[in-house]
Amino acid sequence: MTDSHIEQNEGLAARIVGNRAWDDLFRWVLLMAVLCLGAVILWDYGFLDYLIENDISGISTLIIIVFGVGSLYCLWFLFDLSREMSALAEVTEGLETGGITSMDAALAKLGPNRRVRRVVEDLERMRRASGDGSPDTLLSAFSSSCRSPVRLGVFVSDTLYKLGLLGTVIGFILMLVSMRDLGEFDVETMRSALQSMTGGMAVALLTTITGLSAGVLLRMQFNILDNLVLKIVQHLVRFSEVILPSAMAKD
């Protein structure tokens, strides 16, 4: 790797670390670091092996898989929206400080395929057409569009709760089935029944704690994403009310 590439990578890292737009992504990384540390500790004490081996229903494994997919889904949108927020913050700062002198230059800085560029273009057209038109409807539509991943994440986290409760029901059913099979009160029959009851109780408890824990942790991740969406909308409100009129006056 050449010195120029190293300098470019160092500059990119410095911009990311020094940019407040990436704070929510860093919060997600911190949360997942703590979660991974907890998972390693549980694995070291043998709890994860116990969980997989004793949950004969397989619901706990399903919950863990869904949680992992949901976490990656949240990470994807966090990274995408953090880039949107970073670009919007840079354009706003440039228009305020004079580093960007026109709306055409600002739109070029935002890039061709960003959500915020389309919103800024619509805000500019609305300002030019009506002068003092309210951007509330436009910003509300943008907020609703950005919150669609959050709504899906909330639905998935609620589903994890329900999967945990489903495992509880299945575990109690397994316990009742073992009691129904008691025909003779000899030692072997009682031992087999007690083993089945223990297995059913393990299913009930393990799926419950797995579903509740995964649901809470996934909801925390999507709360971080929702907070980022709120920041972008608030920034766009300030942009439309303060930055955009002064920038258009210079054109």
C-alpha cells in the first residue's frame, strides 16, 4: 500500500471519527461489543451449549438466528443513514461558512443517489414555487419512509417475544404429556416421566429467557436507528427554515 493510500485512509478515518453524524453507529458498535463479550462469557461457562442441547423444540436456535439477521439489517440501515446524515451535515456547514456558494454545488456535494438530496431538491423547488410553503408534509413523508426499517425491526422484536412464549407453551405441553403417560408407579416409569418433565421445563424456561433477551436487545438496536432518523429530520427542518432561504438568496 502506497503512502498516498495510507494518507487517504487516515483522512477518511479522521473524518468519520470526528463527525457527530456517526455517533449512533458507534453506539450500535458499543452495544454489540458488550453483547459479544456477554456471549463469550456464556459460552465459556457452557450455557450456550446447554441451551442448544436441552431445547429440543429448536425455538431458541431459531430466535438466535432471527436476532442475528435483524441485527445485520439494523447495521445496514444505520450505516446508510449515517452516510446521509454526514453528507447533509457537511453541506449545511459548507453553506453556513461559505465553503459552498450555491445550491447547485450543494446538491452536487450530496451525491446523485441519496435520500436527502431528493428531499433538498423538493424543498428547493417548493421554495421557488410558493415562496413560503410549509415543508411539513414533505418532511413527514421522508420521516415515514426512513422509519419503515424501524417499524419492521419493532415487529421482529415483538415476534421474538412471542416465540419465547410459544416455547413456554410447548414446554408445559411436554410436561403434561409426560404426566399423562404415567401408568404404573414403578421406578423406571417414574424416572422416565421425571426426565420428560425436566426436559419440558427446560424448554419452557430456556425459550422464555432467550426470546425476552433477544427481543429487548433487538429493540434497543432499532431505538438507536430511530434516534438517527429523528436527528436527520430535525436537521432537515433547520435546513429548510434557516439554511435554504439564505442559500437561495445568494443564487
